[in-house]
Amino acid sequence: MCDIGRRRSLVISARRGALAFLLLLGMNCAALAQVVFHRGNDGDPETLDAHKTSTVSEAHLLRDLSEGLVIHNMNGEVVPGVAESWEMSEDGLRYLFRLRADAKWSNGDPVTAEDFVFSLRRILTPATGAKYANILYPIRNAERFNKGTDGVMVADLGVVARDPRTLEITLERPTPYFLELLTHQTGLPVHPRSVETHGAAFVKPENWVSNGAYVLKEFVPNSHIRLDRNEQFHDRANVRIDRVIYYPAPDLAAAARRFQAGELHMTTDIPADQIKQLREKLGDQVKVAPYLGTYFLVVNSAKKPFDDLRVRRALSMAIDREFIADEIWAGTMLPAYGVIPPNIGNYGERAEADFKAMSPIDREEEARRLLEAAGYGPRMPLTVELRYNTTDNNRRTAIAIAEQWKAIGVETRFVNTDGKTHFAFLRDGGDFDVARYGWIGDYSDPQNFLFLFQSDNAGFNSGKYSNPQFDALLKRGAEELDIGRRAAILREADAILAAEQPWIPLLYYSSKNLVSPKLEGFRQNLRGALPTRFMSLKP
């Protein structure tokens, strides 16, 4: 008996060992079969709290991690998200959103209308400190509550859960871009219980609860951010990529090398000085397309001598935008003479600087004359500190601008930092002379560019520009119900900016990506919306 038992135990052990081996082999095969998307990003996010973000690099991540009532598809079109349908009242003041029954958080909780009420109240609560809260001011009582005026309480906001699946949003006035506005990260929900339990730490991977296609798993600063597919996501069957790893890539030349080595499937930008050779080598893997954005130099118009229109105008006139667009950016950007980019919706003719038609030589002469009239010349040169976030393209642009300013007697010194630090410095009111800035439209409407210059826009009016006439025009435009008359009012405000040059428009953006032939479903669009959930990878 003992021998038989021993033989049986040996057989059982062998079988168990073989089974363990097969299980391990299966696990390894499954891991090998996992589809992983290696994706470049502009830089590390400052935060992944949707209510405190403001940059494009953060928006890319949040499109994967969270889903709003409506979203952008790969064509840049507004399509259903958590809301499966909606209806608008005849007067344009009330929206009823019907939430899909299968919307869930990654921990299995249902996504409810109350979650959106909680989230919209949170971003508009002054204590949250959301710099982007003013984008939601079309919601009834949002501005007064956010500014703490008139005794308006949180319950007065025009956001109500009629039942777990019905959300009602009431507006101050008809807002033609409201649905597209809700695609922005300010409209994304946060998981209420996670926020209440963990406070600011709810954004850590170990505490993260998603309602989007992916869940946050790792965040290693200056290295990578790993997202894994959310198995609770309502459309998970159509999410073809199991894991997406974002890599901060402010060094565009290094990102291009990593792409060519097969380490990245996609980049978010291209070193402009390499465009020609990359096109020759990679062909249609180089993608360039129009993008709804403007590349600026923000002038601190609350600081002497930059409060002098003559100084600002001289600095603007001296810049040869055509040279920068063609030589520095290799024709991938367009020269900009106005704040609002081409292809904007709900608008007509855009305002542009009156010196656009002048020759570079005439502009240079006029710029010198303006500086002399402001008290600057060979004996007393104007010194400008130019801040920019570090990328190859930005560095080369800054150097070109400094050379052009040198021709009119301006001395330039540089301060450059990573993008996260640069934009936080501007957003938080840091002192500067002139700073590089880029604005990508949150929605296709001129208001989204003009609101940057409102005197009470503490989060984004970095140059502290203040003009009561401009503010009054934007207020009139917000109250005007007729689209044509509204466009004419906003055009007046636009013309003030073109004349006063509080920010110097330099270039109109294009989107520039290196895209692997393995990546399917990729489409550039005017909104720059590239959610991973709509793409797939060939073996």
C-alpha cells in the first residue's frame, strides 16, 4: 500500500506540476498577446484632477481616463458619451441628458446624474481653486456662485438630478457652443466617494476610480504613465488596445528617434527642423493638419514699460512671422496677425493687426520709431526677459525672435523651464516680461479665445490685460441671442486686441504627429482629440 500511495502521489505531483506549467505558459502567452500602445505626450501633467487641469498634455490623458456627458470622436465631432441622448428646450435654456444604463465606474458603481451634480458643483466651488471654472459660466448662477457674490449658494446652480439617469442643466442664456463645451475636461465627472475619502490624493493610482475607457495604474514622473483597459467601461468590447503607456516627450528630436526605433507608436509633435528629412524617410507616417489654436507671446501689460502700447506694438511689428513660419517651423505653421485662428465657428471675418500688409523693412523702421518715442534707443536699450517652455521648436523660435528684436535695439535674455513649471508659473500670477503661450480651442467659438483677455479671468489672463470697453463688449456678446449680431459684437472686441497687442499672435497651430503604420483608426482633426479607445494596433 505504501508503495502504491507513493506512486500515486508522484503521479499527482507530476500532473500538478504540468498544470502549473501550462497555467504559467498561458499567463505568459496572454501577457504577450496584450496590445500595448506606446504613446508620446507633450510632457508630464501637473495634475490629473480634471477640475484643476489646463494643458493639452493633461487633456490627452483625461480623454482616456474619463468620459463626459458628450465626447469628441476621431473626427472631432460631438457624440454621445455617458449621455445616450439629450434634448434642448425651445428657448435654448434647458438641457435634459438621459444617462446610459450601463455606465459604470471602474469599481463597479453606477455612474449617476448625482455624480455629475457633485462634479459640477465641485469645480465651481471657490475653495476648489479651479482656474478653468469660468468656462462653465453659461450655467445658471455659475459665475455668481464661483465669485462668491449675491449670496448665491451651491444649491442655486442650474444643475439638478431629476432621477439617477436624468440630468437637467439650465443656462443663463442660450449658448450655441454648450454641447461642445461639455466635451472639455471641466465637464468630466469625478468619483464622489473617492474625492470625499482621499481628498487631493484621489488622483493617485492606488485610489483612482475611472468612468472612462482606461484606469490609471502607474504614474512615474519624467518616465511614464500607464493606463490599463477599464473592464467596467460600457463600450469595453470595442476598446482594442489593452494598455496605453504615455511618455513625456518635450525633447522632440529624442521622441523622433524613439519613434524611428519602434519605441513609440505615435508622437504629439515633430521637431520642425527635421520635417523635411523625416518626410523623405518616413513618408506618410509624418502627419500635419490644421489645428484650432494660436501660438502667442504674452506681454505683461500691467508692468512698465510693457504697459506702453508703443512698446508692445514695436515688439510685435519687429517679428517676421513669415520667416519663423517658413524657416523655423518648416511651413507647418501659419503666420498669425490676430488672436482668433482660422476655421473658428460662429464667426465671420477675424480681426488682424493693421501692419500685416507692410513689408518687413517698413515694419522694422516703424518699430524703431515707436521705441524711440517711448524713450528707448542706442543709449538706453530696452531689455526683455523672454520665458518659454523647453522644446526644440520653442527654443529655436525664441532665438529667432531675439535676433529680430536685436535689429531694433532690444536686448533679450531667456528663462526656460519644463512645460509643467512654465504654465503653472503663468497661471499662478508669476512676474515676467514676455512669455510664450499657446491656446488650443476648447470649443469652436470666438469667445473661447477672447475670454482669455477679460480683466477678471485670473486663471488665464497671465499678462493682466485690463480694458473696460473690451470687457463690456464681451458681456454684451454673451447676452446677445442673435448669432449674427453676437459675431459683430465679438468682432469689435477682437479689433481692440489687434490694435492694443496685449498678447502678440505669432503663429496659427497645426497638429504634427509621427504615426506608426501599425496604428489604425488615427485621424487628425481640428480639435486635436485623439482618444485611444477609437484606435487599434496591428500585430
